[in-house]
Amino acid sequence: MEIEKDLEKLIEEIGGEDFQKKVQVCYQCGTCVGGCPVAWVNENFNPRKIMLALSRGEIDEIINNDLLWFCCYCHTCLERCPQKIPVSEIIVKLKNIAAKVRGIPEGYVNELKMIAKTGRISSISSATERRREQLNLPKLVQTSVEKDIKRILKQTGTNLFLEKEIKK
Ligand code: SF4
Ligand code: SF4
């Protein structure tokens, strides 16, 4: 199947040679899921299971599961894994593969559009301002980041992705 050939190529391109080898030393201790803040609030998200599926070569199943996108890239799993498996880095690579094969969830596209426009992932609401005041935090000021953001988007190739998304 064409998609399988593409997937193989993507795994090689994005994952690199040792992508799957790194998880072969996982002994399923569950330390990664025990410290995962996402797993605390969503019992269906489980980095241990993702590593297990990866070690079995079940990449299709992983990238077709939207739960993958719940990882917030906090690196707790990477820091705590007794086998020094870079779990969070591997999950990012899996997300990159999923993005190429399936695209990225709409919520992320909207966040990207907002970053391109304002430099923030969401607008500053009055509720945010009130909460900051209660916490004695300084007021947020909207600074002009247009030039810097444009440069970052260009250097990461995100501008091309956004242009395509906007045309949809
Ligand atoms: S902490 Fe490391 S060894 Fe333990 S289950 Fe997670 S990835 Fe595997
Ligand atoms: S990086 Fe992702 S998988 Fe790892 S602990 Fe943080 S949220 Fe969980």
C-alpha cells in the first residue's frame, strides 16, 4: 500500500535510525505514566502504552489515535524513565509523523493562527486580567512581535503550513 511506503519513509526521515530501537529497553515499569500530568486527568492517555505499541511496531495505531496530541511536552517521563528512554522526544516525533500523515488537530491550527497574529496562543481575556490582578501579577501588555514571529514562522517552515491552512 502506498501509505505504508510513505509511512516507512516518514519514520526514517523524522524518527531517524534508532527511533524504534530506543524503546526496546522499556520494561513497562510505568514510571512515565505515574508522573505524567496528562495521565492524571485523562486515564486514557498513557505514555507507557505508547512505548509498548512503538516497540511492537504499531505506529499506525499510535498516529491514528488522537490521544497522542494530549502530551503537553513537559518532559517528566524523559526525566524519570529508569531506562533513560527519551519518551517525550519520541512522542514529538510520533506527532510529527502523524501531522504529515493525517494533519494536525484543528485546535492546534487555530493556536498557530493566533500565534502568527499576536504572538500568543489565545487572546488576553478580561477573566485573565482579573485573575492576574488577584494574584498580584503585572498587567499583560500587548507588544509588537510581528517581525520576530514572522522570522520564527519562516525559519521553521510554519508559514508555508499556515498559508495552506488559510486557503482551505
Ligand atoms: S518509564 Fe521508561 S522503562 Fe518504564 S514504562 Fe516508561 S518508557 Fe518504559
Ligand atoms: S512529556 Fe507528555 S507523556 Fe511525558 S509526562 Fe509530559 S505530558 Fe506525559
